[in-house]
Amino acid sequence: MSTSASSERSASSARSTESGRWASLRAGWEDFSAPFRARAGRLYRRGLKADLWDVPVMLLVTTLGLAIFGCIMVLSASSVTMISQGQSPFSQVSSQVMFLVLGVIAMAGITRIPVGVYHKEFVVNAMLIAALVMQFAVVVVGVEVNGNRNWLKFPGGVQIQPSEFSKLAIIMWLAWVYSRHGDISRSIWRTLFPSIYGVGALVLLIMLGGDMGTAMVYGFIFVGMMWLAGASRSSLLKIGGAFAALALVGVLSSANRVARIFGVWGSCTNANCDQANSGEVALTTGGFLGVGLGQSRQKYNYLAEAHNDYIFAIIGEELGLLGTLAVLLLYAGLVYCAVRIMLRTTDPLVRLATGGIMIWLTSQAIINMGMVSRILPVIGVPLPFVSYGGSSLLSSLFAAGLLLAFARQTPLRGATAPSNIETQSAREVRRANADWHRRTPLQIVLNQEEAARAAAGGHLLKEHNPLKVVFGPESTLRRWLGFAPDQQRELARMAREQQKDQERQAREQQKEQARLAREEAARVKAEQKAAAQKQKASQKPAPTNATPTNAAPKKASAQPRTGQQARVAQKQTAQKVTAAKPVGQKPAAQKPAAQKQAAPKQTVQQSPAQPRGAQPRTAQQPAAQKRVQQPRGAQPRSAQHRPSGSLPAGLQPLHPEDRQRRAQRQGNPQQGNSRQGAQRQVAPRQGAQSRGAQAKGAPKNGVQQAQRPAQGAARNSAQRGTRKQG
């Protein structure tokens, strides 16, 4: 137990001692680097404010200096080889000078092109497509040189390397993509896509040709521009790791590459190490001052590709450390110009393109120098502006022309129109005005692009996620299967419309069923009504035989007479009384009484059969019309069991046999007296029946209520008159 505790204490003390040592080293380094960091800060602040008038001059000095120096070293390194091959010692240098002249002319032309052209989508896409087409042509019909298929041969013996020109195209395309993306630190997908499409396609085609060195340069350009665009650290680590894994796969696929890589850090005795060993010998032989220009010994067919990939070794051997430092100083001046442009410009595309060109040239130079000094394996990368090769020289001069155009045309940060002419000379004012007018067109393009970016929410390109493209809501697979959101919304809308149609059809069907039910009910009622009318029409009253006068009351009690029959009997009685009275007596006094007696009876008996709101019927209304106006469904019943509101059996229309019997009674006055006596018995009974029908629920409207007193008075007066007559 004590042993473990002591071991823990010793470990903690060791950690504390180590941390204290590192803390002291860090503090010492900060104290040592404080002046340098302060100086760098001042230079940075001055770079933010200083004008770019000196940048074009320095660019011309560095690029032309490197190119001219390269021509001299190409002549020195290739003359012996050309003589050994039976050619002119100036054959290669003359070709290099020709490409230099063409490159300078092209650089001057590129400088005059407005930078706003590169902000257009079709321009950068055309450059990328042209690069892809040329590189694909290399894979199909390319020429293989030293084990790499990366050359295109044209008629006349002219050969070009498209991968060198594709570097500038991919830089401009990446600058355009990242300038329109805005902030790419929020998502790795915004960092990687769609830029990986162009870079990945070019790198794949280059690797199919076997040029691993150029593919590595493309990888450095891509990762460096992502860092300049503001990619997050995690994104850089992931993407950088993916490129490293891809490079490892490419190396392991070739036994020659594996031998050259492992021969750099170990003992190398085979033929694969001859070039690396010769380059190391050349650098060590040169020393500080070198052996002299043109006095190299390794160029006598000891060092392969001395005028091309290993020209830096010849520089170190002939000019020594001073010559190599001079070359490094020229490259440092190129980097300085690029940094100045990046600090002063307000155009994100110019900033990214300048950074990409700087990363391209510097990374390629570092790889070449590391290869020559045996720090890196031999991968066949030329030294920009210096190594022999028309394609490399032209592409490098094209890049320098773009940097010149950026320095002359890009809007400056915090710049204003020149107005202080009191403290400036006329030449300075003219130069300031010309510079202002030269930078104004690109500023207008930037203002338009900034307005479009603000309207689009901060970025002009949408985030592209390949996983969402394949498996996302709007993916082709989901759309093909019918699971896309818009398809789901469309299906839901169609389902809702279908449900609405079904509900509407159900409502219409219910309405139709209700209509059919009403029609069926109306039809049944009409049939019942027609049957009732037919039954009423076919119903015949019981035949009445002539009987003595003393039997008349029994018939009247068995079947009450209608109002018409009562009026006929009263009329006959009045005629008989008039005939029995003297001539001077007025017989017309009884006729109104009989009419008054009959009319109320008819009105009272028919009032329950009238529907509500109907007009009161008169005594002269036909009997057929009275039957039509009876309530629906009324069935003929006897007078003893009829419902309220129905007509008694005695009120049915007269049958032809009844007419015959009436004619017989008119011919027999004694029978008429018997009928008159029966009428006096029936009249009160009918009145009671009508009152009972009204009490059971017959309709009582205002017309009937108003007629009741008059009907009662007429009935009483008629009864009194009948009694007097009797």
C-alpha cells in the first residue's frame, strides 16, 4: 500500500516538473519572439493601409527575374547533354526563350482583362470544362514520358502538359465557388461541396495518367484554399486525412513509388536512388559560393533531368548557397506581393484566387526543393519559372498576369476618391485618378454581388450534401419511390379532395334519397286520396221506401238528412202552407227563414273540413268541390263513429235514386210533412254533431269564430218558423 502511494507521488511530482519545464520554455520563447511579433504586427497594419503601387513593379521583377534566371540555368544544365546527343547546345534554351516571350505577351494581355469577367459563372465553368476535356484527352490519346502519361502531342512536334494549365483553371473555379458560399465554417458539406467535384475529377484523371506529384500539388491547392476561405479545423483535418489516405493508396499501387519513398530515409543502392544521390552530391559540392556558372560536374550525364526537375541541384552546385538563397528571395518577393493584394482587396474572389496562386507556386517550389535536397521522395515536380518546360513556364506566367491584374484593378479597403490636390503633384493626382477609375468597375460588380448575397441570406450557393441528395427528403431515390415531401403533400391533397368528393356525393345521395322518400310519400298520399274519393263516389246511400207519416221520425233518426234535403222539405212545406192560407197573406215570409235555417247548418257542418287559412264556403258551392277540399286521408265513416272534422254520412251528394224519391215526395204532400217533421228532429242532432266535431279538434280560425253567433241566431229563427208552420 505504501509502495503504490509513493509511486503515485513520484509520478505526480514528475508531471509537475515536466509541466513546469514546458511552462518555462514557453515563457522564454514568448520573451524571445516578442520583438519579432511586434514587428510583424506593425508590418501587417502598414500592409492594410499601404497602397499597391509597388506591387505590380515587384511582381514584374520577381517573375521576370525567375524566368530569365531559369533560361540561363537551362542553358548551363542542358548544353552538355545536347552536345552529347549531337544537337545544338542552344536547342533547349532557344525553346525556353520562345516560351518566355509568348508567356510575357500573354501576361500583358491577361493584365488588361477586366477582373469582373471572372465573377461570371459561365467563364469559370468554361475554364473548368476545358481543363477536364484536355485531361481526359491525355488519358485517352496522351503520350507517355518517363513512365507518366501526362502529355498531349500536336502536329509539328509540339507537346503540352494540360495538368499545368488546369491548375490555374481549378484555382479560379474554387475561388468563385468559395466567394459565393459565404461562411463555410458552419458545415463540412459547405466546405467540401461542390468544390470537390472539380478537384476530384481532375485529380482522378491525373492519377490515371500516373502523375502523383501533380496530384499532390492539387491536394495542397485544395486544402490551402479551404483554409483561406475559413473552413473549420475539424473539416480541414477530415479532408486532409482523406487526401492523405488517397495518396497512400496511389503510392502503394506502384512498386517503383514504394522503392523511391523508402529509399529517401534509408540506404539506397539500386537504380531508383541514383537521381536522389546525384542531387545530394551536387548540393554538397557547391558549398557557399559554388563551383562557378557552367562548371557543374553532375550535368555530365550523371544527374538525370538536370535541366528540368533537378535544376535546383545545378543551381546549388554552380552558384552555391548564395544562388539558392537568391532563388528563395525571389519566391519570397512573389509571396509578399500576393499577401499585399490579399490584405488590401475587398473582393473575396480576388483574395481567394491570389491565395490559391500563391499556394500553388510556393508548394510546388517547396516540393521540388525538398525532392532535390532528399527531404521528400522523387515525384517529378518542376520548379516554377525556372525548370525547363514550356507548359510550366506559360502557366506560371499566366498566374503572374492574373496577380498583376488583381493588383491594378481590385478595389482597395477603405479607399476614397482622390480629392486632396493641394499636397500632391500633378503627376500624383493623375496617377491617383487613373488608379481610381481603373478600380471602379470591379467595385460596381462587388456592390451588385453583395446586394444579391444579402438578398439570398448571406450566400449565393446552396449547401450541397450528397447524403441528402441520395437519402434526403428531396433525393432522387425518395422521389423515385414516391416519398419526397412535395409528393407526400400532393398525395395528401389528393386524399383530401377525394374525401371531400366522397362527402359531397354522400350528401347528394342523402338529398336524393330524401327527395325520393318525399315523392313516394306524396304518391302514397295521392293514391290514398284517390282511393278515398273513389270510395266516396261509389258509396250509395240506403234506399228509403214510402212509409206512413208516423214512421218518418224513425227514418230521420236512423239517417239524418243533408242540408239540401232539409231545404227541399222546408220549401215543399212552405208551398203547402201558402196554398192553404188566404190570398192576401204573404207566403214569402217563410222562405228566408228556411234559407236561414239551412245555411248555418251547412256552414257549421262543413267548417271542420276546411283547411287552415282557407276562405269560408257558401251554401251554393257544389258538393263535388266540397269533397275535394276535405282533409287528406279522410275515410267515409258512419255518423255515429266519424272523427272530428269529417262530414256526416247524410251530407253526401244526392244519388239518382234520391232524386227519384224526392220527386215522389214532391208529388205526395203528406210524405213531405213527414219529412218536415223528421227535419226538426235531425237539425238539432246535426248541430250537436258539428259542435262535438269542433270540440274534438276541428280548426278554429277567425272566420269560423265570427260566423258562430250569426249561425246560431239563424238556426233558432229557422226552428221557430218551422214550429209555427207545424
